Amino acid sequence: MTTPASSQPSAPGATSVVAPIGVRIASTLCWIVGILTIVVSVAVGIPAISAGGSPFFVAVNLVAGGAVCLAAVLIRRQRRLGVLVMLLAWALPTLVLVLNHQSARGSFLLFVALLFAGANWKHFR
């Protein structure tokens, strides 16, 4: 009796599905945007809070950055929920800024990730 090669699945039906390139690009862009959002929120937020600013905007951006990272994981797993989480993570800081009468500008990379996710919607389940 021979053992299966490492390139073959050990159990029948245990095939690995490779995500399409558009899904992988969307997931990678989400990781980049999420990590950058968290790092910039901490780097800008700590001096702003120590100068007497409100921690509310920092908290909103940290939550949005974490949500984008969660969306990256879900998108890589090809879950439609990931696209919804990414859309909500994009809208949350924008909504908070608009409600506080400040100018809101979105992330271009997150917009591109949304486009890639939308273009590959048929691959999500």
C-alpha cells in the first residue's frame, strides 16, 4: 500500500479551492487599508488625545480599521458578508465626519477593493 503524495489530498473530497485573482486582490487591498488605518489612527490619535481632543474619532477609525481587516479575512474565504463589512467599514467614518460637519474623503484603495469585490461577486457564497 502506498501513501498519497503531499500534493494530493489525503481525504476524498478535501480539495483546496484557490480564490480567483480579483478576490485575492480585494482581500490584499483590504489588509493594506485596514492596517494603515489602525496605524495612522494610533499615530495621529495619541497626540490629539493628549492635547485635549476627543477619543471618539480615534475609536471610530480603530473600529473601522479592524472591520476592514475582518472583511479581508471574509473576502479571502469568499463570503459575501465580507463585502458588506467592507462597505460598512467605509461608511462608518464617513458618516461620523459628515454628521460632525467636517469634510469626508474616502480611501481610494478601499474603493478599488470594493470594485474588485463587486466585479467578482459571482465567486462569493
